[in-house]
Amino acid sequence: MCGIVGFAGVRQAAPILLEGLKRLEYRGYDSAGLAVQSDGKIVVSKARGRLSALCKLTHDGADIDGTVGIGHTRWATHGEPSYINSHPHMSHDGAVCVVHNGIIENYLALRAFLEAQGYEFVSDTDTEIISQLLAYCYEGDPVEAVKRARGYLEGSYALGILFRDRPEAIYAVSKDNPLIVGLGEGENYMASDVTAILKHTRRVFRLNEGEMAVITKDCVSVTDEYGMGVDKTVTEVTWDADAAEKGGYEHFMIKEILEQPEVIQKTANPRIVDGRIDMGLKRITREDLRGVDNICIVACGSAYHVGCVAKPILKRLCRLPVSVELASEFKYADPLVDARTLVIVISQSGETIDTYHALKEAAARGARIVSVVNVVGSTIAAASEDVIYTWAGPEIAVATTKAYSAQLIVLYMLAMYIGRIRETATREQERELIAELNALPAAVARALNDKEGVQYLASLYYSSKDVFFIGRNIDYALALEGSLKLKEISYIHSEAYAAGELKHGTISLVEQGTLVIALCTYAPLKDKLVSNIKEVKSRGANVIALANEGDEDIAQVADHVIYIPRWGQTTMPSLAIIPLQLFAYYVASLKGCDVDKPRNLAKSVTVE
Ligand code: G6P
């Protein structure tokens, strides 16, 4: 949610900031802006709309002179996307300038307080409060001013701050919102996301809550909330910078879809040790896992859908009650978790604030916590007892595909790992799963080979107004994800239904020409699905069915069938999801939608 980048060096800052913002545009794209220290004043330039508008306005940064600056790309929370509301925000006296990710919860009270002191506000944002508050607290020492201002702020924030009187420095602080500092030679950086600065440096560290960094070209100093110096451990980022490039593809989304065979291999292989599955847990012991009496999965969006797929698998292999909770609801629902609950937290970014809050709530109730995270060193990873990383690499398209697939792999393996420890899963089942996992990348590649077939179906139906996805058991969990993919990037209204529930209401919405996508890959309930297809067909629906190779009878009832390789029951979802991702992608492309940056959405959701 919003992206921040900062640079202090000897090179011109504006082009470097714009380039960093390009990498962050997937985090927010309502508007963008820069602030650069230039000849004794802070020069701000901002534009509504995509980053390209700001690039045009500033001639790719050439119009702004100065070597220290901050930049921001916005996803609106307080106030509509507009020039006035876009960041950076300057204090009324021009002394302090701020870029902000997060939400200040007490901003109305602070605004009233500052207005009473004669401060005038021009925007509707919570961020402008911060710059004005800093000006109010400033008495010549920026570090003191930041410290004092923090005492007033409630909510979450990652801040990049410029003080006009200190043209050489950027001040950075964060609370419940990620900020990374990057170290270069004679220049240093800050960013909300490592991809923004990867081109310039791989040496980074993360600011922890309460810490403040003062970043100049020659030096980065970090202090804790008491003003004591902190010695940070520098991490070397191993991500390939090219992995965050489109590499000739039209969109990141299709590139990421096609990367899935490799991602599956990278995620599974290191966890197969001497023919056994080992999840490499460091703190949660085998004994702990034997003592667990229920499992609770918490996550948001597609990660929640991974939980829905995993639930029956965990139940089958671990013989434990499993619940899947939306992280945004969890904290406020008096959750029934305690020291005998294993909470599995799933998050690509590791920054989703709802998921993080759910984690904290579960931890406060004594639950054991293992998270499944893609971004190394992220907030959720750092706050978990144990972390299992999905090795999906940087995912840039807002609609997740490869991270979803990597999460599925981890969940299958974790289910087997726990099942084996608890002796509810057999050695034979473990062998079968390993064999499936070893063969899966090639099978996924085969499913991807049929992309033209899916593209053809997309060309028939891309102007649909409503689409219903139906399935039973695991197919229903997959339908949830297929439907989300389609609606988020193509803006077509779509819903997922448990096929058996159709007749309890939704079938009344089916009329001549309504598109129904029927998932029939879950073999035990295939015949039931055939009946459901007949029900919607007889009401005029057009049906695309997703079926296992060899299930020729489906072709008798559906208008079109997408066949996927016949496969083992546990890892089948990894194949079945492929055509659904491709369908959403091609429909959105044919409609001319901005596939990688769908309207109103952001990749990393760091507001509640
Ligand atoms: C956003 C993204 C989704 C993602 C969800 C949860 O809505 O657009 O793709 O599934 O957040 O994000 P997380 O990073 O926690 O997996």
C-alpha cells in the first residue's frame, strides 16, 4: 500500500527516485510525487495518476536539481486521488516535508489541535498532519522533533522526512509498516520495499519499531527510541534484480504465471531431505506438534484461499480440526486459540496489516505460530515463532499467481510433515506426495502449454457481465481463487459458489448466456458436479468445465472443457488453478485492462 523511496548521494536524486518508484508502482498508483533538497529549499513535484505523469512533468527528473530526496507512489486512503492529496506533504512553513505509508488513526484530533495553534491545512490526508506536527515539534534539532512527534502519533507509519535546515539528510522511522535502508558507496537509500533499490545495492537492513535512521551520503546512523545507537546487521539480498523485470513479457502477471513450474520446484526441493519431508522448523518441535489439538489458518485474499484448499488436506493427513479464518475478522472475533493451537499464518508480502494483527492476537493467546511468507525478513516473518519461506521470488503483478502456487506447495508439505509426526499419515502417503511433488513442475508446464486453448475461450467470453464459478470440496476452494482472479483484474462481476448451494438461491441469477465455470477435478464428487452442470445448462447457462484428462463424459454436458493432466489428489489444485489464472489474465488483456495494476487494488495492504 503506497511506496516510498529515498536517496542521499552525489548523483542527481530525482531520476533515481523516479526509477525506484517505477519498481514500486504496483504498491499504489493513484498519484506520485518527489521532494528534493535544492539550493536551501525543498522542491516538491507531484502529479495525479500514474507515475508516467510525474516523469513527463519533470522530464524524467531532469528538471529538479539536488542530490537528496524522497519519493512516493500513493494508494489513497484519506482523501481522493488528487494533486493536493498526493505526497510528499510539506508543513505550512516549508520547513518539513514527509512521505508516509500507513494510517494515522488520531489524525482528526491532531488536526484540530494544530489548527487551534494556527496551522493551516490544504489536503484531506492524515499525512499532512505529520509534516505540520513535525514543524510544531521542531526547535532546531530534527531528531528531537521526530522523537517528540512520534509521541503524538497513533496508528501505523513508515516515514521519509526532509528538514529544510538539514539538506544533507533523510530521517526515516517506522511503526507497523516496513522500511528498509540500503547501503551504497558514497550514497545511501531508503525504501518501503527492497525492489526499489535493488539496482543500486543489495546491502540492506530493516528498521525496527522505535528505531530512527538518519541517512546521508556518507553515513547511516540508527538510534532506538531512547536515542541509543543501534548496531544493525546488514543483510545481502540474494534476489535477482532481473526477476523484478518483465523480461520481454507484456505483463508481469503472465511472466509470473509461466514461472510457476520453477517456483514449485524451488519451494519443494529443499524440503525433501533423504526421501522425507522436513519443513526445517527451528522453534516448534516435533513434541510441540504432537501436543497440538487443532489448527487454525489465518490469511487474507488469495492467501486465505490457499488456506481453504489446505483445510481438507490438513484434516485428512493430521486428523485434527482445522479452521480457516479471514485475518481481518479474526482479531475481533474472540478467537478460540490457545497453547494447543497451531496457527498457520499465510502471507506473500509478510506485511498485510490484518494478518499481522491476527498473528499478534493469536500469539497473545499462547498459540504456536508458523508463518508461510514470501518476502524474507518481512514483518510477519520476524514476528513468527517459525517461518517457512515460499521461494517464489519477487511477485510484482498485484494479482498473485506464483506466490499462491508456492503457498500451496508449502501447505501440502506441512500437512504431511505434521501428519507423519503425529503418525496420522503413513510413510506410503509421504512417498506418494514426494513423487507427486517431483513430477509436478513438468505437469504444470504441460497445463501451461494449453494456454492458447484458454485464450480462445477468453476471446469468446471476455464481454460477459457476470460469471459464476462452481465446485465442491477442494474444487470450491479453487473456485474462490478463480473468481477472485477474474474479478480483480477484469472488473467482471464474478462469484464462487459451492455447487450444491446453487439451488438455495444463486441459481435464480442464471439466465440465457450466463457464463458458469464448473470445476470438476475433485474425482469423488465429479458426478455431483455433472448434475449441477445440467441444472445450470437447463436454465440457459454457457458452461466451461475444468476436468481431468479422460473424463470424456463432461464434454457431453458442458459447452467447453479444459482438460488438465490426471493427477494425485493432494497436489491436484496446483494444476487446476493454472487454467483459471490464464482465463482471468486473457479476459483482462482482451478487455484492455491494466492487468498488473488493477484499479483500487494494491499488492501490499498495510492498512486495516
Ligand atoms: C492483496 C493482494 C492479494 C493478496 C492479499 C493478501 O489483496 O492483492 O493478491 O492475496 O493482499 O496479501 P499477502 O501479502 O498477505 O499474501
